[in-house]
Amino acid sequence: MECGLAATLFFFEKLLKGKIMALIKFGGGVVQMSGSIAGNTFARNRYGNYARARTKPTNPNTELQQAARSAMSMLTTRWAQTLTAVQRTAWNLYGSNVNMLNKLGETIQLSGFNHFVRSNTFLARYSLTVIDAGPVVFELPEADPAFAITASEATQQYTVTFDDGLDWASEDGAYMEFLCGQPQNAQRNFFAGPWKGIRYFTGSAGVPLASPLPISTLHVITEGQHLWVRARIRRADGRVSQPFRADILCAA
């Protein structure tokens, strides 16, 4: 009893000091947790909930990290100093009408600023045109149910199969963005990141995309490795789908 009380007091002490990063869903006790508390990180994969020692990643300050930070800084300034009050209101209205999922799978609404950054970070990093006007369609683009990949050691390429009948493929200013994970051993059955951007396909009203299409790999891949690719659909009005993924064992 005393141990339980001590643990509870420790928990709320950390909470009050702002040191708790975990999301906790209360029921008959703690029934779900995601994030970090002190030296422990809690998460869930296909096999259920798990905890591991929290590790602090190194900060090599790579070109990719610099590009991401630069994009975030630019968009933060643009939201405050470039967007009009009408445009910010439109993004806020979009955010209040679009449901998202948090780490626990619960429905939440993001702020207009969050959606503005979510929609434009990719565009800013690839020097594409940033979208200032908030979307007026209050729903996320659908994920691609046909999304699949193959990979070849010989060509060092992925071949991406997708539904080229979806609206984005024939829409100017729309994209399908791809991120890949570092190759893993064949016995690895799940992958949670980190992900790195490798390429994107651009929709076109004049010459719609036709599936399948190749993309070059970011890492050197070898026969038998387990590979993961994650994608998002980005519509011309700034709406971004939830991520969807595919995995494959690399062929010769």
C-alpha cells in the first residue's frame, strides 16, 4: 500500500513539474500508455503494449535535420506575419472540423496552426509552393488501398503500385510522398521509424500518373532484407492523408 502511494505521489510530482511526456488513458487503473515518464518509454505494437528504457537520440545536425528545422522556422514566421486573419481563421475552421487520431487511437482536433505546418512542411522542404489558404473541404484525403511495393538489389529501386484512379493522380499540385526506413533483417516483423523522405510523385491533369512507377532507394538494399515504405497523399488544397505503408523482402 505504501509503495503504491509513493508511486502515485511520484507520478503527480513529475506531472506538476512538467516532466511527464506520456499519454495515459485511465479506466480501472492505467489501461493504455504512450510516451515517456522519467527513464521509461511506453508504446504499443502489433503484439501489444510494451515499455523500454528511454534513450536520448544523438543530434548529428545533418542536412536533413537542418532542412526540417529551417522549414518549421519559416512556416512559424509565415503563420504569424504573412497569413491574413481570414486565412488563419480558415485553417482553424478546418482543424475544428477534421478528426485526427492521437497515439492512443483517440479522436482529437488539431489547431489550425498545426494543420498549416503539417500541410506545408513537405512543400517547404522540397521548395514547392506553400499553401496559405485553408482547405474548404473538411475531410482528409483517403489512403490508397492498392498501395504496395517491390524492391530489387540489382536495380536499387522500389517499384510502387498505387491506385492511379484516385483524384490526386490527375490533379495539378497534388502529390504522393514517400518515406523509407533503414533496411532490417528478414526476421524483423515491424518497424516504427525513423523515416526519411526519398521522393514524391506529382499529380497531373494533363498526363495523369499510371501505376506502377519506380523510385530510387535511399539506402543500399540487399536481397532478403525487410524493407518498409510509408506514404501520404497531399491534395492541391493542402489536405494531407493519414500515413499508410507497405513492406516487402528485397528481391535479387
